[in-house]
Amino acid sequence: MTLKRLEIPLSSIPETFSIVLGGRDFRLTLVWIEAPEGGWVLDITDGASGEALVSGLPLITGANLLEPYPEIFGKTARLEVESRGEKDATPTRSSLGTLSRLIFISPETE
């Protein structure tokens, strides 16, 4: 199976935007939580219905962020945070979109 990798373009400011992932429309909202255990969190909303699908998902490295949610993209899709610097570095307020990238990985479709 061939996998397609798509870097989701981000900046280090809170933002909401529409994007097509796996052939479906979504709205992604990224927010910085300023707290001792805070950091970047992601909300995923269905772009067509406006239904909230995932809320408050922390952006951490080294994990498939979609693993608990196979109903959204199926079991083969992945959403991962990758770091261009230190391998397991968690995105900081200023590194998201530069040193820390959000990657959507899915099976290649014709």
C-alpha cells in the first residue's frame, strides 16, 4: 500500500481554516493553551455539517493523533506531529509550522 503524506500548513498563531483530508471537508481549529500542562490543541469539525468530531486534541509528537478516532478517517489514516529539530520535541508556541509540522498520512487513492 502506498501512503500519501500531506503537510498541513500551519503558523504559530491560533487559527481556524477549512481543509480537505481523505476526500472530506473539515474545519481545523488550533489554539495555544497557556498553562503548566498546556500547549497546542486541535479541534476537528465536519466541514459540511458543522458537527464537532474531536475537541481539545493535544499536539504531541510520537503518536498517531487519530488512533482513538478510527470512525473519522478509517484505521489506516494517521495524523502526526513531526519535529525538524529534536525528534520528540513537543511544539512550542513559536515552533508550530516551522520546526514542528502536522502531517496527514493516508492510503493513496486513484
